[in-house]
Amino acid sequence: MARVLFINGGSEGHINPTIGVVQELISRGEEVVYFCIEAYRERIEKTGAIVRTFDDQKFIRAFISGGRHYLLERINGLLLTSDVVIPNVLEQIEGEKFDYIIHDSMFGCGRILAQILKLPSISSCTSFAQSIESFEAMIEDFFTEVPAEIVRPIQDKYVSLTAMVKERYDVEVHSPYEIFCNPAPLTIVYTTREFQPDGDAFDSSFQFVGPSLTSRVTHNNLNFTEIKGKSPIYISLGTVFNQAVDFYRLCFEALGSTDHTVIMSIGYKAQVSDLGAIPDNFIVQSYVPQTDVLQYTKLFITHGGMNSTHEGLYYGVPLIVIPQSADQPIIAEQVAKVGAGVSLQMQSLTADQLHEAVGHVLSHPSFKNAASTMGESFRQSGGYHQAVDKIFEFTYQVR
């Protein structure tokens, strides 16, 4: 039995794909100590892992203090979180021995902790992988396109922060890529090369295992007898960007007078009572068991988070993607590129546009066919079983 140190950040998109991996590691005899924020303690503990936490509010404040406008500012923010996370982790594991570490690819302290602890490291990539070449092109754009008077203090801050890491933890940071992407000898990517942009550009240190989907035992007020045989349209903006009352009302306007059965999940930030009159063909709930509903769904209108996109395509459901932030525009672009859906812009969206997009996707079988093809590739890729196979292959070689 090996002891595994797992380090992750604090969002659904980064936590959920690791659940199956942790369960599988434990089922094969590993002991997992998992660092996350308190909000995910119960979910991780159900896997059998030992959960330890760090202060998410301190982490967020440190990250935001780096700045939000430019890529190098966000990297500075990740460097600033090192003094929140690293002492906390080191204190809580003092005197313990671990055989290897798995760290989230976008959690800025992961690679640094691996070097401090001198552990074989594995990067857990829950979004699209990023090559050093594409990243350096982005950084180059920052230095060439942004005025020097803005670049200079941000660059000076980066230099001072990397010097601080060297002084306090005796770890060299050689490039911003190491902080933003946390490269490791093995990177587990929870998608397929077919869906990954420029998938063929990545070498064998990147293992594309496909979506890591597990069943989620949660409360469920949805009556499935209402939707079986009706092939509903499903609408959800995920768990972060779902306080969108105007969008939900726009959906009523676009689809309320149609023959479609529509299931809409609005989360807990908006109230059903805020939406006004609900059309008879709509089922609106704060929470919907997404993976269960998608198995009956003919169209998924989504914000395009990686988890939701993977889940929709896994079940062969074509998508209308309305990206909100982060990597969602890139995901939306890739959905359109593989022919599994279309992308719309929230800022300019009208009820007529949404109505027309629904009709367009549903009336062209090519979208359903492309989604089904992608779903088949997802199901064949192995998911968390394949991820753990690759982890074991790697750790056997380095022990």
C-alpha cells in the first residue's frame, strides 16, 4: 500500500473528476490524504480518503490580490497563495511519509509542494491541457501588446515572488508556465485527444483518459415519470454562474410556447419565485440530478463548463453552449469544431436567437451524430479506471 498526498483547489470542476480516481486508488489499496476546502470535506470523505483542509477565504484573497486583468497577474496571484497553502500543508503532514503526490494542474502550489517534499508528482488536469508552446505564445502577447508601464510592475512583482519562493522553500521557479500549468512527469487529462484542441501535439507524459464520471448520491425531487419518453430539453448554467434570472425568463420566452418539454436547473442563488409565471411545458428546480436527466435528454443548453460538456457528450446529447467565463469560450469553440453543437453569446442573446438555435440543432441530425461519436470515444477511453492504471504504471517505474 502506498500513501498518496492529493492537493486540490476549491471548485466543482476541479473536484468532481477526481472523485472516481480517489475511490479507485483506495479500492486498489492506496491510502489517500486529500487537501481541499471545507466545502468538499463530506464529498471527499465518502470516497474513503482522509480529508484535510485549508482556508479558502485566505486563499481567494491572496489569489485576487495578484490582479485579474492579465495572465501574469493571475500567475502572481497563484504565487501569493503559496504562503497560505504551503505552511498549512507542511504543518498538517509533519512527520508523515508519502510515496507520491497528485496535484491539480491549475493549483499554483502543487508543483512547488512536490519539489519541497521531493515526491514523484502527477498533475491532475480537469480542463484542456496546455502545451508550453501555446502558453509561451500567450505570455509573449502580454509582453508585446500591453503598454510597458503596465507590464513593468507586474513583471517586477513576479520576479520578487519567485525570489521569495526560492528563499523560503528552496524551490526554483523557472517560468510562469510552471506556476500556471503545474507540469509533472505524468499529467492525467480528463478528456480525450479527439476533444482536446491540438491533441496530437502532446507527448506520452500526457495521458488522456476521458471524462471521470461517477454517480452522485444526492437529494432528488424530480419525478422521472414526467420526462421518460418525452425527450426533454435540459437547461443549466452550472454551479457558479447560475444567478441569471433574466436568462431563465428569456428561456421561457424562447421555448414556453413550443411542444418541447423543458427541464431547467437554476441552482440555489436564484429562487423559483423570482422567475414569474412558469410555462406549462417547463419543469424548474433548484437542483437536478444532471447525469440522470442527460440520459433522457435530446438537447442540452449549457454554460460549457468542462464537467457539464463532458457529461452531455458522454450521453450523446448535442449542445447549445452559452459560455460565461474562464475556459468556457474555448470549450464552446471546440464543441462547435467537432460538430456536436453551436455556441451563443449571453451578452447579445435574444429569445428569437435561442429559439432558432434550438430548432437548428434539433433539425440537423449531424449534431446528434457528432455528439454520439464523441460520447462513444469518451466511453471507450477508460475514465478513472484508466487514470489509476496510468498512475500505477508511473509510480511503479519511479519507486
